[in-house]
Amino acid sequence: MKIYSNVVNIYMQGTGNDDHTIQMPPDQVQESASMDQRTQQLARDICKISVPTLVIAIGTALYKSASGVLFLHHPLAYYCGLAAIFVAGVGETLAAYWLACSRDANGRHFTIGKAVWWASIVPLIFVLGIGGCHVIVGY
């Protein structure tokens, strides 16, 4: 990579006759690097929500039976709700992986990841409301 006063030349050597040179303004290279860092941080933040959601959903399904006014006589609804929360957690984790692997210079993947981050709060709240708080505290 050679940096001149107004253009960054990125030379990519290929096999045979397919060598390429890309010219970009230096500020665009800096913006792309900062967007990659923000995208990687967002992927880590999504994992910080999705993994506890998965663990709490599994722990609640294994260690807490259906109870309460809503689920006492409807255990199928209880376990289907926990299964849906588990599937949402798996989807969030896969979205975080996709976001971590992406190299998005214009920010579309970052915008989608931000929407996933906001949406990932809902399953966490539901699993805590169903009974995940008792699994965390231990009684």
C-alpha cells in the first residue's frame, strides 16, 4: 500500500496477469477501518445478549416446571414459548457471527446488526419474565 498526498494505492498481486490496483482517498480508507471496528464491537454486544438468553432458556426448561396462573394448566404453551426463545437466541448468535465475518464499508450490515441488537432484548426479557430470574438466583 502506497500513500500519496491525495490517493491511497492498494496493489493486489494475483496469479498470472490478474494484478489489480485500487485507488481510494485516505479518508475513505479510515472510515472503512472505523466501520469495521464498530461492526466487530456490535457483534460482540449481540453475543453478550444472545448467549445468556440461550443459557437461561435451557436452564429454565430443564430446572423449572410450568407454574403460575398462565402456564399451570398449559405446560405445552410454556415449553413452546421457551423453545421459541431458544430459537430466537440461536438466530441472534448466527446474526452476530454473520456480522463478525462481514466486511461492510457502507454500513448496511451495521444497520441490520443494530436492529438485531435492539430486537434481541425482547427474548431476554421474556425468558426472564417466564421464570429465568429464579434460575439465575438459584431458588
